[in-house]
Amino acid sequence: MKFLIDAMLPPQVAGLLSAAGHDATTPSQLGAHNLPDDVLVELVATDGRVIMTENAGDFAAVTACQSSSSASPGGRPRR
């Protein structure tokens, strides 16, 4: 599974997931630090990642506002 670990979580989380065989990264590792939530949602949708965050409510609100986007909560493509 591919994860984007939100900046509010320790970057070691990405390391632990990577050690367990997952593709895990952080916004700063992608050169995407300090981006607004809506841009991160588009980024994970394009890259097929799931956002791991402590503020899921903020991301749920963003995805609800992006009805024309291909991302749904959890980063899975809509069908």
C-alpha cells in the first residue's frame, strides 16, 4: 500500500511503514511541504496514495468540496 504521512505526524512513521514493506513518504520528502490540504488530496489521488493524518475531518471536508475530483476520502479512485 502507498501512504503519504501528513506533516503533523512524526516522519519516523514513514520509516516504520517502509520497513514493513509499504511505500510510505512525507510531504517534505516529495518536495510538497506547506501545501494546502486540497493540493495534497490531488497529489495523493494522482499517485494512488492514502493520507495518514490526525486531522481526517479537514481532509474529509476538502474531498467533499471537490466533487469533480477523482479522489474520495482515503485516496481511492471513485467509481
